[in-house]
Amino acid sequence: MNRANIIFLVIGGLVVIAGVLAYELYQDRKQPQGVQILVGPNGVSVEGK
């Protein structure tokens, strides 16, 4: 492989890693959909999302 191919391979790998990290960050910040059931000291509460 020549030098240009190695550079493109490294850049492509970095783009894939950045995409995966961005997707993980999006999933962490996304609000869950549906019903959330909370059990705490005040009893049971149900929240619709």
C-alpha cells in the first residue's frame, strides 16, 4: 500500500469512530418514550412520555 492509501484508511477510521461516539451521545441524551414507573418514598408514580 502506498502512503495515500494509508492516510485515507486512517481518516476513514477516525470518521467511523466519530460517528459511533456521536450516536452514543445522542442515545444518552434522548428522552425515553412510553410510560415511566417510579417507585420512591412517596409511593408509586406513573409518568407518560
